[in-house]
Amino acid sequence: MSGKRILVLGGGIGGVACATLLRQGLAPEHRVTLVDRSDAHIFAPAMPWLMLGLRRPAHMVRSLEDLKEPAIEFVRACVEAVDTERRKVVTSTGTLDYDYLVVALGVELAPEKLPGLSEGAFNVYEMDGAAAMGAELREIDSGRVVVLVSSLPFKCPAAPYEYALLIDDYLRKRGVRPRIELEIVTPEKLPMAVAGPALGAEVVRLLRERDIRFTNEAAAEAVDAGAARIRLGGGEEVPYDLLAAVPPHAAPRALSNSALAGPDGWAPVDAATLASESADVFVIGDAAAVRLKNGMMLPKAGVFAHAQAKVVAWNIIKAVKGVPPDSRFTGTGYCFLEAGGSRAAFAKGDFYAEPDPQVRLYRPSIVWHLGKLLFEKWWLLTFFSEKKRK
């Protein structure tokens, strides 16, 4: 049997997990190649801790050159085009052929899509922005702090609420919270709306218990950095002194310009197998568009990227070995919601349930906080070789 080449595009959670499982499950004559424009793998769930000074970059960043499976070929290059007819991927360093292709390119953050955002807000979905927001939180003594969700969809649906709850906790520890108003502004009707109204109402209750204002169904049209105001549709304005923002998201250009993309730029896939309409091409994680039975879209979250990566890797391994692929993604997911005070809430359920997802939110507890800490350690130790870090 001649060796096959499997390309995995993207070195985030889905890409790293998929490439690792493929390498572990295939004989050496088959090549597994991971492509990413950066060699840095960032453990994004730790970003709120970075903001609070509880993590340094060295704690949450690993190099894709240091994967625990050394036989994975890593190519540092920008993916420029995907040609599914010719089974080729064009990159900034050359063209790569494939027998099987896994697209795990995630999202592109596009703050430029909201006028004034880059000038007036801290992008807390990037490390520099989260760290800079933390520096300001250490100095502010009074005023208004706002967490803004710029637009839908966005990855990590719990993250804006984590930021708000952790900012509240931090300001209380500093003793300045009574002099600071805290608000979250979002176009969502309820937090984590796909998980259902009951869960969303529970998150709203957590916010109200902390005196965090929840301004929902608010579509931001611009940020006026000079006046320190968010302009909403209908002419309303939200003033702020510090603004932490989830920036607009866009589908990766190489994906949206390919035959894989749907009208919105994301790739529609089979809900169970993550197979695209192109032969031997799979799309996982944030780049995939999975429509649920109630018409809403599966959230863009690392837990789904990880689970989908396992399904796709196992099915490719079986196909290469001549065994009928039978692994299925079931739509089960979970997430941690850090609430401060060394406690976290925990949401878990079935997103493929009919007619609506069945998801439960467990109240904040030190148990769930420890669970997130352990998951962070497990992830980095499982997929990366440990080296001495500063």
C-alpha cells in the first residue's frame, strides 16, 4: 500500500488534536503534515487569567515545533488557497498535495469591521490586548468598565461572561468595585443562547448577583474613542472608561474563497462526520458550520473542535486501513465559566438533542475551577513536549 498524505490546516485545538491522533494511529509510511502561519499554539481558555496577571505567556503558549509526536511534519506558512478539485493547498511557501484534508483554520479576528474598535477598546481575544486590559484594571479607581460583544457569531460563547465576572471579582479584591459600574453589552438575547433560555437566564442571574448590568440585543455600530462611547443601533450610546471587546469574527479567507464555503464563508459539513461536500475533505472546529435541529448553529468552541478532531482522525485512520469509517460526533459539549473567588460554573449537555439542545448549568464551585486548571495542565502535557520555561 502506497503511503498517504494527510494535511491538517491550523494549529489550534482541533488541528493539534487531529494531527496527533493521526500520527499515533497511522503507520510511518503515511505522512501527517500540520500547517499554520505561526508556530505558537495558545491555550486560549487561559486568556482571562492572563488579563488578571495569573498567567504569563510562557505558561499558556507552546511551539508547534515541540509537539509530543515528533513525526508530525510542521510547515510554518500561510494558507492562501484550497483547491479541492486538484487536491492541493497553496501556501506562502509552496503548494502541498493531499490524499485527505482536515481544515481546522478557526476564525480570523476582524476588529476593523467595527469602526473605532481598535482605537477605543482592548481586544481581549488577543494576548497583548488581554494583558493591556489587565494593566488598566490595576489602575482604575472609579468610572465605568464595559465588556462588549461586537457581533455574532463569536468563538468561546462563555468568554465575555467570564471576563465580566472575573473583572468584578478583581475590582472587589482591590476595594474599588463600589465606585465602578460594570456592564456587558451584547447583540445576544441571552448569554450562550444556543444552550437554551434556562441556561441563559442562569447566567443573567449570576451577573445580577454581582451587580453587573446586562444590556442585550444591542448591536454596536461604532466605537467613538475620543468621546469614550459605544454607538448602538437606534442612536443609543453606552459610555465607558475602560472597554474590553470581543472583536468581530470572519471566516478565514482561504476558506471563504474556496469551494468549501457556504454563503457566509463558513464550511457546511455533515453534523456526524464533519465531511464536506468535497471528497476526503473534513472541516472541524470554528471553521465548520453545523446547523442544529432548531435552526441555530453549533457554537464555535474548543470542546467541539477537540471532539470533532477525534472523530475525523479515527475515520481517516480507518479509511486508510481499508476499514469502513464508523465514528460519529454526537454533539455533546461542555464549558467552564470562571466566576472569580477560585470558583467556576460548569455547563454540559447535548447540543444535538431535539427539538432543542439540552444543557445544564452547574452553579459556581471550587470543583469546576479546579477542573479547568486540571484540563489546562492535561492539554499542554498531552500534546506538547515539556521544556524549561521562564
